[in-house]
Amino acid sequence: MSGPRASATAWAAGRWAAVLGAVQGAAGVALGAWAAHGAGAGQGLRLGLAALCLLLHAPLPIALAGRAGRWLGIARGGLLTGSWLFAGSLAAAALLGWSPALAPWGGSLLIAAWLLLAAAFLRGEGGQA
């Protein structure tokens, strides 16, 4: 798909990714506050790391919201999904006693998304939608 319709679709997908990135930033601040002020001794480290992951990756989907490109879109989705898998797994382990088994998958997805983002820019993607 190309032309105005493709640009509108890319912008809509980017807009929702930006919304999720903003929510991710808010969740990171909330988890960080909880880690600092409300978590037990064993929970604080995992919650703090989850908060850091969410906060470090939240600005990217927002910054990429108006950018066009297939690889950029995939990278944007990978950054969001990887952040939530990693942070969610650590938070669930700290708060619910669940296994943090999804954290490595989230981390691996984050690494892949960062590399895909670099490849997208090398390909020349990233123009305004």
C-alpha cells in the first residue's frame, strides 16, 4: 500500500504506539515510586529494574510516532512489546511470586528491536508519514 492511505495508516499506528509509550512512561514512574517507597526488601530491586526498563524505552515510540517505514513500525512494536514483557515479568515476580521467565524473552526482543531500528535508519526509513 502506498500513497495517502498508507501514510494515514502509518500515522494511526504510530499514534497508538505513542499513546502506549506515554502510558509506559507513567507505569515506569509508578513502579519506581513503589520500588522506592512501598516495596519490601526483596521486591525493590526487581521493581526498580522494571521501572528503569519502562522509562528508558518509553520515549522511543513517542519520538517515532510520525515516522514512516515498515522496519521502523516493526521496531516500534518490538520496543513496546519487549519493554512490557521484560518489566512485566520482573514486576510479576516481585509482587506475585511468579517466575521471571519472560524477562529474557523481553530483553532479547528489545535487543532485536534496537538493531532493527538501526537497520531501518541505514535503509533510509524514518521520513515523516
